[in-house]
Amino acid sequence: MFALIGGKTKRVRVPDPSTVDLDGGLVLPRPLRRIVRLAVSLCTGRIAIPAHTGTIAVVGLFAATGYYGVSLGGHSQAVAQATTSAVGFAIEDVKVSGNAHTSEIDILQQLGLDGTTSLVALDIGEARRLIAELPWVERVTVRKVYPGTIEVDLTERKAFAIWQHGSDLSLIEESGSVIAPLRDNKFASLPLFVGRDAEAEAAKFYSTFSQWPEMKSRVKAFIRIAARRWDLQLDNGVLVRLPEHDLARAMERLATLEREHQILERDIATVDLRLGDRTTVQLTEGAVERREAVLKERTKRLKAEEKNI
């Protein structure tokens, strides 16, 4: 019988045969042995070096050094652009779609294209950012079409109204954001809003005022007063002062006056609807003078009649 004696057993590490020489000397690790063998083979001539290897190595060294210097100096983009442009990748055509107010010349100038810009070196992200800075551009997509074409697809902002602030006129979106200064008359049909804070409240008030289309068609300008209420400048010069609240009641009262008395066709300067219990009408200067003349004439006539009596 065999007896098993309990207890801990110790592991004995067996040395790797490749690291110990049979004579007791130390052997180099395998990676180093390969390098040593290659060096010995090169020195003894057992490995033949191809012709022009040294020249190629020197050229490669110079090229790597030059590239490092160009990159370190920040000129890699310019070098890449000049190189790729010279071999036929210069941008020759820019196709723009979706533009009504943004010209192709604006895009060319914004991107700095001069006929020698390389399509390969063009940074699409930077091009998209630059085009998006143009006033009318809301969204933009830029694509490269090799060998030398850029496709630009625009979504432009929509002009809602004209905003007059001081002596300046600007086109605004429905949100009130300014698009660009007003330069020509092609937007003359848009509603005109005047005054500080008018651009921010324009869309809301215009939507509410659309309940009275006949009156809206006669408004030449919507004037914001003290950031609280509105005045209406009509196309015949009459100024209608609206209240801060209860616009519907004021407009119904104006509609009744116009229907029964044609008040807006008379020789008046202002119709004041700000007070709920009465309407105040101010005559024009010419009307005041004529009225005073009539009153004077009537007074003279009455005095003459009194003398005759």
C-alpha cells in the first residue's frame, strides 16, 4: 500500500530551453536573436542589398523631414492644396440650388475660391460654416463632386415684414430676427412695423389684426408705442390710436363709425380709440382753418342780423 502524506507542494519553474545554453551560457531572447542574425547576415554579405536603396532612403528621409517642417509651420493645407490642384483637382464649378436671395458670387467670395482652390484640400465643415454666415442662409449642405465641382444646397430664411428702427429699415422673420437691411423695392408689399420692440411683437399682433381684413388692407404702417400698444397709419394719412387692451371692442367701434359716418374719408388727422367710453377725433390743420373761417362768417352774420333787429 502507498501512503499519501498531506502538505503543500512547491512548484518548480523549469527554465525555457531557448534561454539557456547547453554549456551553461546565457542565450539572447528570440526578438534580439533575429536582429543579431540580420546584422550578421548583412555584414557577411549573405543578404544582398538592392540597388539604389541608399538613395531611396535618403530621399525618404528628406521627404519626411520636409513634411514635418511644413506641418510644424502650419503650411500643410497650402501645400496639399497646391499639389492636388496642380494634378487636376482644382475647383472649376460651383452648383447652387435653393437660392432666391443668395447669389453664387456671394458664395464664391465667402469661400475665397479663386480658380486654383483644390477640391481635395477643401474642408467641407469649414465651407458649410462660412456659407451659413451669409444673411439669408438658414441651412446649407455642401458636397464634393470629383474632379472639380462643389454642390451647394441652400434653405433660405423667409422675410415676414419690414422693421423700421430709427432711420434704418430691415427685413425680419416671423420670429422677429433680423435677416438683412432693406436694399431694394421688391419687398415693398410686406407689412411695415415701426418702433422699438415692434419686431418682437409684429407676428402676434399681425395675426390678431387679420380678423379685420378690410382695415388691414388700408394700413400703411403698424407703429409700436412705448412697448405697450399700437397705432395704425392708414394709406390716406389718418392715424388711428388703438388701446393697450380690448382691441376687438375698439375695432368694432371704428367699423361702426366708418359704416355709419364714413369717418375715415373725412378731413381728419387722428381717431383716438384708447378710451372705452368715447372716441376722440382730431381734424387736420386745413379742416381746422376752414372750420374757423365758417365760424367767423356765421358770427358776423348773426351780428348783422342782430343789428337789423
